[in-house]
Amino acid sequence: VEVDRQDAVLAINEACDNSVRQLCFGDQGEVEVVARLVIGVNDRRIVAVVRDEGGRPRAGSGGGTWLTIVNACMDRVRIRPAHGGTSVTMTSRPVPLRVDA
């Protein structure tokens, strides 16, 4: 459970870092991070969205490393254009709800 939480935090951090780097390369805009805990009948997940106004993710010079890390840490990752920038939606692996006997 702790490892899954750490993976989610690492993935969100990598996506945020990538967005900030986009802005440092001359793009202007803001980075928005929204995360929520989704509790189902038997498990829970973290769903996080990182949106920026900096255009598409750039490849080259290690630019794809963040995405490799995000994909390794999360159950689902979706990248798509959003409002003049990019939106990265990440869903963690399901963690069973604790059942106290």
C-alpha cells in the first residue's frame, strides 16, 4: 500500500516537472494539478490530472523519461491536448479497502 502511494506521488511529480520544464523552454502559461481519491466498493485509487498551457510534450534529451516513469508507476495514463496545452490524466493501481475483522 505504501509503495503504491509512493508510486503515485512520483508519477504526479514527474508529470508536474515535465510541465514546468515546458514553460522554461519559452512557452508561457500555467500548470494546474488536480488529484482526488476515488473510493469504490472494494478498492480505492488516486486519479490525478496535470494540465499545462505549454503545448505538446517534447521528446529528445531525456524528454521521454518522465513518461516512462509515469507509465511504470500508474495503472492508466492518458495524454491529450487541452485548452491550448496538454492534459495528463493518471490513475493509480487499485488498493484494496482495509477490512477490520
